Amino acid sequence: MRANVGDRLVVEGHTDTEHRREAEVLEVRGEDGSPPYLVRWADGHEALTYPGPDAHVVPRGL
């Protein structure tokens, strides 16, 4: 997985009761765009995250 600042991190829900979550990538701390990422979730919470296999990156502007 590769990301740049300003991209969106999308995490799909694991069950039918969990909703998709989206966050803005604020910092990329790994080499060459790899995790971990400092993100801001839609509720304003900021966290350092290592995305799992249920996550994908949407480039800024798409």
C-alpha cells in the first residue's frame, strides 16, 4: 500500500452493521509512501494507523 499526504484512506466495514470509514492522510511515516500513516478520521480524531487488508487508498482529487 502506498499513500501521499492528502490522499484518503478507506476502510471497508467487516460486517453488515459496520460502516465504511474514511480518513485524510496527514503524514506518511513509512518509506516510499508505505505505512504507518497519521490520519484524521471523519469525526476529527487523529491517529497513527497501519491499514489492514480491508483498507485501500484513494488518491487526492478522485
